[in-house]
Amino acid sequence: QNNKDNQIDCDGCNAEGKGAETEGKETAEAEAAVAPEVCGKVTGNEFLIPRRLIFTHEKNILERKEPSHLYNNVQRTIQMYSKFWNQSTSEVDVWFLDNKECLKLIEQVEPRLVQPFLLEPYGAYQGDICRIAALYLRG
């Protein structure tokens, strides 16, 4: 999380991005607990976690604009994050994956997950598998 000085505050790190100290002594566990690249300065619009929205559904709701209640929910979510991130809705990085795109992505990342994806009867769990592959590929 960013603080006022654009420094990362994270467990196990101090403001200089060094490992935590225990009773005045740095410990191997504290140093190993937080990778150096996680603790440090963040400047401008650079973020450690990409500002990207990943949606999944059987069909691409953004293209089809139906079902309307789901389309409206997706639009509200994009608007909410654009406001929070101080971006216009057109600037928000949105990745909508339908089942066809999910299959391509899963096959690219880990082909052994294709069969579980296809056999999973619950769409939300299919979406979880797809988003894991998407996060692995693009963060």
C-alpha cells in the first residue's frame, strides 16, 4: 500500500526497503519474508500490482451487452475502478475472457488444466481456473 511519501509499507520492511529488525538485529527470516523488489519506492503511475480488471463469463458480455443485468454490473464495476484509479473508463485496462478465450489461455499456460476446466459444471469455478491462468500470464 502506498503511503504519503510514495513509499511501500509492507510487513517486514522499513521505509528504506530493508528487512525488518528484531530487537535491533536483522534476521534471515525477516529478510527472506519480503523480497527486495517488493519493498521500495513507487513513483508516478507505476504500481506493483497491475491496474487491470479481468472478467470471465461463458460469453463476452461486453461485446454482446446481454444479459443486461450482468452487462450493467460490469459497466458499474469499470466505472467504480476508473473513479478510484483517477482514470477515464476508456483508460481502464479491461480483459474480458469468454470460455473460448479461456480455453486458449489455459492451454497456453498449463494444458493439464484444460480438462478440469471443461469438466467443471459450475461456471464460477471455471472462471477461477481461467483467471489463475490470466494472472500467471499477464499479472
